[in-house]
Amino acid sequence: MTSKPQELAAVAPREVLTVTEETNSAPQSPFGDQFSDVEAPELEPMLKSSVARRWIRDIHDMVGNDMYPFQQTMQSKSGPAVVSNSRDMFMLSSYDYLGLLGHPYIENASINAIRNYGTGTGGARMLAGTNQLHRALEAKIAAFKRKPAAITFSSGYMANLAVINGIVQKSDRIIIDENVHRSLIDAIYMAQVECVKFRHNDLEHLRELLAEETTAKKTFIVIEGVYSMEGDLCPLPEIVELKKEFGAYLILDESHSLGLYGENCRGVDEHFNVNPEDIDVFTSAMSKCVPSGGGFLACSEQTVTVLQHSATPFVFSCAMSPANTAACLAAFEVIEKEGPERLKKVFENANYLKKHLKRLGYNVGKTQSPIIPVIIGNKEKTLRLSARLYALGILANPVIFPAIPPGEDRLRLCVTAAQSKYMLDEIILAFGMCRSIVE
Ligand SMILES: Cc1ncc(COP(=O)(O)O)c(C=O)c1O
């Protein structure tokens, strides 16, 4: 007997909420009754390790205190207002900075792509999985990033694995900013290449490391345009100068800066008026300002040709789906037309929220972007703040150890162009109501 598939109905969220409609609802546990006993569950023999033990104990504590804030299930599109766990809520942790999720042009492109190309490609790019949407998107990205060529992958994480594993050799060395994303760290482990970290955005430290004697054949510097935990920018012009002085190569991850900087939203190179030729490889996710899923590298034609054959995510992993590829292509077209206006709006919103959070006495670090860290420095208080905001109807994700060093616990807020002043005022009111938690 076959069972009937469960009906999943998406719902449209209410956009006018008020935080004074406080409920008792706590973030919901997605674990069923796994953590319902007073004691944390025993570890299965296969899982026995200190890491698994810590996770199970921590999750048990969070669930037991009604404060497990992760994996809250949405029943609507993401956007500034969502339905989560059957409740209308304001979303304050979506990477949709330009507010393009739900844009009709992008959605229609994606729906048409499924009709014309199906729901999957039937293979990896190298084999049977390349279609004309991939070609069109790669041409569009190359033009947008002002590089000769581009290559796409099924996620930003895959793009980062690809660039390190496809280009860097064991005989080379990598110098990374200490705050680069985990995908780049994982890629470096996989490539088994010598790697040293420079203190975050510290040009003197970077210079010292570049000047050290080395037997490495080539040196790669790896940085990000905007750092996702702090929301601050890289000092790109100075790093380009250093790269030239020491004959190094530069890989720049623009996952959080693509779409948000420069007159035409091209990214930090346009913002700083740096010649794109001076960046050897741009890498980026297409799951943030580009509201889809996928990743790209923009570089020389020959680099793309080599990557098509040496980058394992291109050869051994599935191609970007037609729906995602078409959404990305349409999103770049929309960014070309509407990006500058949306960019203005998202920074107005970010400055407004930042100003009021500071007035309320919250520490928002040194952000220069729509990512606003609310630094609490204590895991328990951070979880309590997130849970109280949840009860007030606001989804604001905490970032706690091990995603961040102990003592740097925080909420990470993401402002978007789609938030109205009314929404921001309600959010500010809620933060005012929660102030005592962090005192
Ligand atoms: C800087 C950076 N690079 C890469 C990625 C990975 O992108 P994706 O989520 O598309 O795999 C992220 C994800 O948040 C990121 O922040």
C-alpha cells in the first residue's frame, strides 16, 4: 500500500504585526521527543566522540530551556515577513539584502526554466549536465564582474572548494584573513596546502607574512569583500598593492558584497575603484543578493578551462539546477536595472536600525554593511535574547561557539531593502523591550 504524500501548503505572511502581541511561544524543537528526558540522551556507539557528546549536551540544554533557536521551519517564502511554526513573524536574519526574494520577474524565469529544462540536469557539468542556461549565466556573470570568463557551481561552498582544489598545488602556500568563511578553510584542508592566517584586516601582519622566506612556488592571498560575522569591508586597494609588491595572487570572496557595493552593484572592486584585472579570481555565492542557490568564479578564460577539468565540484557533483540557474540569470538582469535604487534603500534601513540599536545601548561592532552584529559576549544571554525576540515575533539568529570564538557570542541581524520603516520601528521597539536581558 502506498501512503498519500503529505499536503504542504505555503501561506502568505501578514506584514503588519505588532511586537506588543507578545505570545508565550518559544522557538520550537525540530527533534521530536529526542530531548524530552531530564537527562541528555546516551550517545550511540558509532557517534562516541567529544564533539558529538558536546553537541548532544548543548542541544539538550537549549531544548530543555525552550531556547533552541536554529532550524525554525518556514511555511512561507522568506522575506521581511514570514510564517514560521504557524506564526506571522518578522525575519531579521535573511541574506536577501536587496529584497529580491519573490520578485515576479525572477520567479517567472525560474518557473519557465522548469517547464523548458526540467527539474534537474541529469548529471555533472562535465558530462551530461551543461545546458544553455549555464552558458548564458556564465556570460552574464563575466560581463557583470568585468572578467573574461566565469564558471558556476551548485553552491558558493562548492565554488570555494573548486577554486582552491582546482588551482592551488601542494607546493604553493595560502595566506588567509583569519575571518574567512568555513568553506575556504575546508577547501584548504582538502588541498593539504601550507596555510597561514593574518590578523583580521591587519595589513602590517599580512606584509610580514608575505615577506617571510618561503620555498612555496606561488603565494595566494584569500580574503572576503565583506566579512559575514562583523559586517566590515576588506581594505582592498592596499591588499592589491601588497599582492603586486610580492608577486602573489589574489582570491576574493564576494558572497556578501556582490550586489551591495559600487555604483552598479558590481561589488567591492567597483566600490574602491580597483581594476578587476588585479583580482585573479572572484568567488561568490548566489544565495544572498542573488536570491537563488549556486556559486561562481569569475577569472580568465584559461583559468575557467583548467577548472572545468580539475575542479572536482565541476566534474563530480551535480550542475546548478535549471530553476536556480534561470533565477540567477534573471536576478542579474534585475540588479542591473533596479540594483542602485535598492542598494540605497538597504543602506538607509541599515543605518536607521544601527542608529537606534546604539541609542538603546547595544554593541553593534564596526559594521559597514547591512550585516549588523549585536555583540553580547555571553552564550546564555545571547540565546535568551534570541528566544525573547522570538516570543515577540522576530526571528534573529544567534551566532554562538563553535561558529565564533567563546566570548564573542552575538545575534547577527541582516537588513534588507524590503523592510518598511514600520517593520524596523517594531523591531526597534522589541529590542528596547529586551534590553534588560543583556545588562
Ligand atoms: C563568505 C561566504 N562564502 C561562501 C559561502 C557559501 O555559500 P553557499 O551558502 O551558497 O554555499 C557563504 C555562505 O554563507 C559565505 O558567507
